[in-house]
Amino acid sequence: MQKFQYDITISAASETEADSKMKSLTVLASKLSVKELEKLSHVVLHEPVKTALAKKALGI
């Protein structure tokens, strides 16, 4: 599989928090398919009830 590099900006309270977000995003990108990531982003953007249920299930 090819690798691609991007310059991105992440909003966070601190650089440590931004680093943690980036590490989490790279894990999601490496473990989920494109279709799964697209569905996840759709749910987060457009379905707040499902997002709240997922957060509750994750204990956050």
C-alpha cells in the first residue's frame, strides 16, 4: 500500500492534546476502511443521537 503525506492543522488546547488527536486519527485511518471512515464521519456530523450513544458506550 502506498503512503501519502499531508500537512494538516488540528485545533486543540495544547500541543500535547493535538499530538494525541493525531495519533488517534492515524490509528482510525489504519484500522478502518474508507467506507467505514466515511460512515463514521457522517454519523458524527449528522446524527447527534447516535454519536451520544457511541460516546456513552465508550464511557466518555
